[in-house]
Amino acid sequence: MYLKKVALVMPIFVLLSVSLFNPVYAIPAFARLHGVPCANCHTAWPQLNETGREFKESGYRFPDELDEEKTLSEFFEETFPISGVIVARPFDKKENGDHKIRALHEAEILVAGALGSKWSGSFEIEAEDETDFKPEVAGATLNYNYLPALNVQFAWGSYMESDAYGFLGDKFRLTRGHVKLIDEAFGKADGEGSLRSTRQSVGIYGRPVKNLFYNLGYSGIASDAEGEDASNLHARIAYDIKPGIMLGAFTINGENSTTDQGFMRNGIDFQADIGNARIQGAYLKAEDDILDGIGTEENNIFSLQSMYVFKQGKHPTWVPLVRYDSYERNDGLDVYDELTFNLTYYFSQNVKGYFEYWKQLDVPDGETENSRITFQIALAF
């Protein structure tokens, strides 16, 4: 059923990207340090282009800086490596819910950069209205950038923390709603977590050749800050078959020691840049041991997203985006289909506002379809 859905939906997204549209994770401190516009690394903030992916994977360094030694004092003298993000959500209304005026929705402080010729790191603190603006560490990494082919990462972050392609990592999303494929808990064996959940992990990543990226890691259960009885293994490869077109695959195999449930996540993904259009998609099959039972629960999911970046010179102006998510729950018995439409306008390279409409197209019998309209403004400085 899911392969048939992909076959039916894919041509629509290609047409939307190429015909109809055709005529949080930027860090401004990097632009200030290197004297380049945000568009140097971003197709549309926070999505990265090839230069941005290379910069991130190299430990926040450009190619001519790979062997550059930098002391701690020089690091702070060149630029204070702190950026901030303020998000306002003045209108947010669910069909089956109240209208909310979230005048200030979220505030973030981001610190990231390279130190010496081999070390780099990042640190993010955020406060949201949903948690009464209590500050919390949203993510942190410590990287040893030994070679382009071999980097070591210690992280409080997601499975795909080192991945810079922008669909399997939540830091690159352009919408209020999360890509469902990385937001779904499936059978909830992984501590009720998802692919985007923070967890303690250690891994290696890099590019043995220019067009092949890999990531191997060992991690704990979602949201367990101590990584107790960690036993999760994950692997990911992404191959650029030609400039702008990537095909990838990933797998996760873990066990929740608290509930004695094992789980697997196997998936494929792609990203294609066609002119100013970008199409991204992924399919995943999830298997979870049934709690206090015998056997496993299997669920499938795929997400497909298309966007087009209108530009003035090199800078984005209007960015329309459409995403389709289809997923299963309850061992495939419950099926959901959802549509997201987002229209973003960039007032400047690091200030944007958007209108977003999300709607459930299909829900299981007994549930009521829902929809949501959101207006949001974000500023990075």
C-alpha cells in the first residue's frame, strides 16, 4: 500500500516543485566571522546547500581553514561565538481547539564553532511557552575532526545529529510541524521517543570520498540524560549520485532495558535539487517488540516534501513548501494521511515570517480529522 502511495504522490510533488513554483538552525555568528551572507551556506535558512554541508561536516570550517590553528583567546577575539533566535507565534488555531496568541513562543541561545585545528562543538539552550519558558539544554556536541573521512562526535542529540542533508534532522525544518517520519514514536519501545529525540550518543562520521557520507553511532534511549544501559546502534549512508541529487539509507537497532523491548528502524531517503526547487523524501519501516507480550508490532511511514526558493539575487524571498505524511499505528491497523502547506517570506537573510496550513486528510474510524492554521515570525541574530 505504501509503495503505491509513493508512486501516486511523487509525480505531483515533482510538478509542484518544477512547474507550479517555477516562473533552528542558522548561526549568524558564522556569517559575521567569515564575512559572508547566510545564503553562502543556506538555500533557505535553515536548509543547507553543498557549501553549508561541507562547513558543518568539517567542524564549522571552510576548506582553506582545515589546518588552521586557533587558540581560545583568538576564538573569542574574532567574534563572540553566540547567536540567538527569537520566535513569535501571534496566531495559532486548531480546528478542534482554541485560538492561541503565543506572542513569544520560543527563545534560543546557540554557541558553536571550531577551536584549534581539530576540535569543534555546539551548544543550544532553549525556552518555550509549552514548558513555561524554563530553560533547557536542547542539544550539545563535541567533535574531534581528525580527517574529512573520520570525525568523532560526542552528542546530546538525535540519531542523525551529524547529518546535514536536512530531512532526517529536525534542526533544518522549515515548518511549524515536524516531518512526521522523524517525529513518530511507532510502538514506543524507544522510550516513547522518535528519530529526532535527544539522547546520549557517541559515533563517527565523515566522507571517505567526496560524494559519500556515513554516520555510525552508539546511543541510549530517547531523553535518558544518563544513557543508562545504552545498547542502540545506528548507521546511515548518503550517496550523491550527481551534484544536487542524493540517495541514502539508514538503520537503527536498539533495546529498551527498562521495558525489555527491542526495536528496529530501517529506511531510505533522498534529496534532489532541481534549479531552485528541492524535493526531499523518506520511507521507514518500524518494528517494536510488544510490551508484556509475544511478537512484534510493525508500522510503515513515508514523508515527502517539496519547496521552491524564489530569490532576489542570491537571497531567498518567497519559499512555498508542501509536505505529505502518511503513517501507520497499532500494527498497521490505523492509518493517517496529513498535508502541510507553508508559505515563508524572508524579510532579510535571517528574519522570516510564514503562514502554515496543516490538515489531516484521513484518520482511523472513530477519530475526528483536525486542521491547524499558524502564523509565525523568526529572527536570528
